Amino acid sequence: MSGKVFSVSLIVFCLIFGIVLFYFQLFAYYVRVDNLSYIKVNDELIPVQNYQGIDSVSSALKLRGCFTVDPNLFEKEPIAAMPTPLAAPFWFGCFDHEFLHDQIEKGNSKVYLAKENEYDGIDRLVAVFKNGTAFQWRQLNPKFADK
């Protein structure tokens, strides 16, 4: 086999592998979850509207959700420690983690601990704005992340 054939074969293989890897990382394992009528927050069902979300069976950290809720329903819920919204795939436009992070830092949104250790070492958090716009995601538990 000549060097040119080997080089072209290697380049074609790497290109195909890269495309397949890109697809699997950003599309294959996600499932759309739309039109939920409630979310569970510490064993209490909270009614929501206009729910748009994604989730995955391959990783508990892939949950993202955008919805509208009555902010008064969260008055008794615990405030989350160290909320850090994780990035969503580019095609899931309603969840902008940079905007959320900025608004949380400015105090424009309250972030509640919806379920501590929903999965081993992974918490589910809900950020709620005064106008009722809300977002949910999962992140590593701060106690677990320090280990």
C-alpha cells in the first residue's frame, strides 16, 4: 500500500469518525420531553405550563427544561447552594446557560433545590424568575463534587 492511499484512507476514516462522534455527542442520546403539566419538587407536584425539555438515559446530567410556573409555589422550597447551569446542545434554544448564570449572579432569579441526590451525587435544580419563567437542570451535588 502506498503512502498516498494510506493517508487518504486515514483522513477519510477520521472525517467519518468525527462526524459520527459529533452526532452521538449532540443528538443521538437526547430525547425531547415537551408539554409536561407538572414537575416534582421535593415530593410535591408543581403545575407548569409551556414545558420544553430534553433528557437522556445515557447521563442524568443531560436534563434541561424551560417552562412557566407560579413563583409563589416555591416559597417553602430550599434554596440551592452553588447553582451552576450546565450548557445545553446548541439546537435546544430555550436554555441559555450563560444568561441563566449571569441572572443568578445578579440575583434576578432564585434557584431552588428540587431534589437532592436525585441520582447518586446529582441534584436537580429549578431557577425561577419573578415573572414565572423557570428553568431546570441537574448538576453534581457540591458535597459529591468535592470528593
